[in-house]
Amino acid sequence: MKLATQFRDGRRFPLHIIVFLAPAVIVYTMFMIYPLVDSLRLSLYTSDDRGNETFVGLDNYHKLVTDPLWEPRLKGAIINNIKFFAIHMLVQNPLGLLLASLLSSPYIRGRTIYRTLIFTPTVLSVVLIGFIWSMILSPLWGISGDFFTAIGLEQYAKKPWLGLESTALTTLSLVSVWQWVGIPMMLFLAALISIPDELIEAARVDGATGWGVFWRVKFPLILPTVGIVSILTFVGNFNAFDLIYTTQKVNAGPNFSTDILGTFFYRTFFGQQLQPGNPTMGATIAGVMFLIILTGVLLYMFGWQRRITQVEL
Amino acid sequence: MSSLSSTLMRRFRPAQQIQLMAAHVILLTYTAFALFPIVLILINSFKTRKAIFKSPYALPDADTWSTVGYETVFKRANFPDYFRNSLIVTLGALALILFFGTMAAWALSEYRFPGNNLMGLYLALGIMIPIRLGTVSILRLCVDLGIVDTLLALILVYTASGLPLAIFVLTNFMKQVPRDLKDAARVDGASEYRIYRMILPLVRPAIGTVAVFNMIPIWNDLWFPLILAPSERNKTVTLGAQTFLGQFVSDWNAVLASLTLSAVPVVILYIIFSRQLIRGLTAGAVK
């Protein structure tokens, strides 16, 4: 309070506050905020061979959604990205919740060991995970073939899961689920552990079964975490790149069937063998990704988080 | 075993015992599923090519033992250099994130000045927006600054992207440092810089959390090394492994060996810091 009034008296802004804030603010502004803003600006320009930039308004966006060269790629990438996200929401997060609810039971011996081991794939780089799984799924090595034979589904034993348009995207989504399930597991586990025992005891005394306690008592209490997990999944998925690039290369094959916004952005901006890089169109795709992610974050903040707080009150 | 099962008998009713068993079965199955691919890569990296295909599930024995994959990796790729680059980038970025982050968090949590909340909000913007979306301009900026294809470019980009969450976590933590302590130091005539140094040890758990949280994503990143520092001299382990694997894709020994080599440092870090990492994840969720 004292300091605040001193400012109104016209005292100088204390130097030490500036010294403390300056390094972080400068690096953050220069390498994060400025590039994000400048990239949005670039999406409104077009550049010729000599690098001269001309302002074209929303023409690049218009081109992206109408031009026969761009439109199918954008549509494909968005649809594939939605599928990628849907599989994470339907498989990764429920699986994370299941594992967390098992691990949150105080009667399970070796909880810490299970938790630590199950989290291991999450700390490895996506590049390694991508190569590991493309080897395991390779019909040449036959590891996945052995698995399907063992469970009596021999018709799937020789299937090149990553090589077929019909299966590649789903397979890669599941590989990504396998890698990242540790994150929702940990977040759900933390939320479940923090529920007071008295609440659960009270429900049990009232005759609720384990299943009933979970859905009627625990699940409503961890809804804030459900929201956090969902928005983290959303942002992570619509920004994904490494797994597709590592396993399917820059063209997100076969026939663009695994192309998502991240690979589309990289290919456009950086170019590839036949097509030179196009920074302004790249910036435009980044602009589309920015809008999608921003919409998700705002929906979460104002649609979900607000309502949850009201329920808690 | 028998004493264990008899204690179980006394403590739990049969229905509960079945539930416990089922939980263990599910957890064991999933743990095996999570580890199986990694173990498979590890054991096969020490086998001859023939054995990799003939008996992939067997441990290497005297007949099948071979380190030819590792020899290829060391002959054909500069893994020691890649490790050095990854280490410089990760430690450099971590040091800057922690140094700049604690300073900014200290200013936001300690002083009431006009625009404090606004500044906090501005610095928090980057928590949810991925820095990748600004890549086109980041590359231009690095070209203009003459730091393209240097490790410095990577360090600065990772610092910028790590700061928002670091400042957010550290500010919340520093608000809990007791007032009396700081006021006592001020009465003794300590400068504000001195008091900042004094409280750092008090927020060590939060610093640990922030460090562990940033370490693994920086080490594992492929995107920025690929775009900002792709030359052989500046490759990080992740990019180096990516390129090597792409070139040697048909040399199974070399692929398995390089996969193992690139996984080892992260797994060691994980073993050392898993407690802290997990504590960080769980503490972050409660907030």
C-alpha cells in the first residue's frame, strides 16, 4: 500500500523493479510476442522472388479456402487434425482416467512403481517413439504380426499399418496416445488424491458402491481437471508435427492421409523437393492454427472454466 | 508370500480382494504394454542382424551378441557432438529461464506498482499459445540478428517459450514467502537485490519443478533444431538421431543402436528426477 501511494505522489518508478523485469520481458517480447504478431502481419502480405512484400489484405486466407491448389490440402489437414484430436479425447483421456483411478486407491501396492514406469514413454522424444513404432509395426520385422497371431486375428498379421491410407492416421494417433497417456494420468491422479477421504466415506456410509462413488462423488469433483486435460490435449494436438514428420516424412503420406496442420504449415513455409518455401502462405497457415487454438482456449476459459467455478460455489 | 496373503485375508473381504487383483492385472498389463517396445529396442540393439529377425524376443547371448550397430553409429554420425550441443542448449536455456524467471516473478510477487497485474497477464499470454506459430518470423529475426544456425538461437527461443509458465509458477510460490523475513532484512539495510538472492533458497522446490518441467521438452524438441540450427555442427541429439535414422533406415543394427543411444540420457535424467517431475505435475494440477 505504502509503495502504491508513493507512486501517486509522483515519485520515480523504482529502478530495481525495472532491473528485475527487464531481462524476462525483453527475451519474451522479442522471441515470442513479436514473432507471433509479426507472423500474423506477414499473413496479410505476399512476396515476390526478390523478397519485395506487398500488402494484400485477407487474400492469402481467401486463397487458402478457395484456390483448388490450397483448399483440398487445408481441408484435409483440418479434418485429419480433428480425427487426431478425437482419438486422443476418446482413448487417451479415458485411459488416463482409468489408470489414475486405479492408482489412486491406497490399497494398491507398488503405486509409485507403476506410475513411474507407465510415464516412461512420455519422457522420450517423439522422434524415437515414431521410429520405435514404425519398426514394431513393420511387416518386415513382424512384431505386430506375432501379436495379432497370438490373439487369433491372423488376417491382420501382415497389414502395413502405416502404409495404408485407411489405417495410417488412426495408427499414428494411437501411437501418440501410447506416448502421451502419462500426462492425463498424472493430472487425474493428482486431482483424485486431493479429494478429502471424509466425502468418500460419507458416500459409502450412505450405501454407494465403488462405481457410484466414482461417478457421483469423485468425477464431479475432478471436472476442473477434465477441462485442463481437454484444453492441453487440444492445444498439443493442433500444434503436433514431430510424429507425422518422423514416420511419414514431409508429405505426410500415403497420399497426404496423415497430413495435419503442423506438417502442412512446415511444408508450405519450408518447402520440399518440388516446391520452394513460401513464408507468407506459411504465416497464413500459422494464422489459421492460431485462430483455431485461440478459439479453443477462449471456449475453455469462458465456456468451461466459468461454469465449473459456479458449480463449485 | 503366505504371510502377505494372510494379512490380505484378514484386511479385505473376498469381493475386495478380487477387485484388488483385477486392478493389479490391469496395471501390470498396461505397464508391460508401455515398456515392451522400449525393452525390445534395447535388447535387439545388442544382437546380430540375423538374431534380430530370427528371435526378436530373446535376450542377446554369446552367439547373438553384437555391437556392430553402435560401431556404425560412432563411425558415421557425430553423436558425441550432438550430445554436447543438446547439453549446451538445454542447460543454457534452463539457466536463463530460471535466472530471468525468478527475477520477474520476484518483481511481480513482491512489489505493488502500476501495471503489475497487466504485466502478469502479458507474461502469462504465452502459456497457452504455442511458440511454433511464430516460426516464420522467428527465422527472419534470427537471420537479421545473424544468429541463424547457432545454438544461441535455440537457447533464446526456448527461454522465451519457457518463461511464461515458469514466471506463473514461481510468482505463486514466492507470494507464500513470509513477510517478516523480508522486512527484517530491509530493516537491516539489505538492498532489494540482496533480498531477492536471500529468498531464492526458500523457493527451491518451485525452481526444481520449473527446471525439470522444461528440461525434457527442450531436449526432445525437433521443430526448432530442424529450422533454426540444422547444420551438422549444430545438430542436437533429437535432430541428429532423426537425420541418421532417415539415412540408415535399412541398417537395422544401426537404427536400433542409435535409438538406444538417444534414449539413454533422457531415461537417466528421468530416473534421477522422476520424483520431482511427478511432484511438479501433480502440484501444477491442484493450482
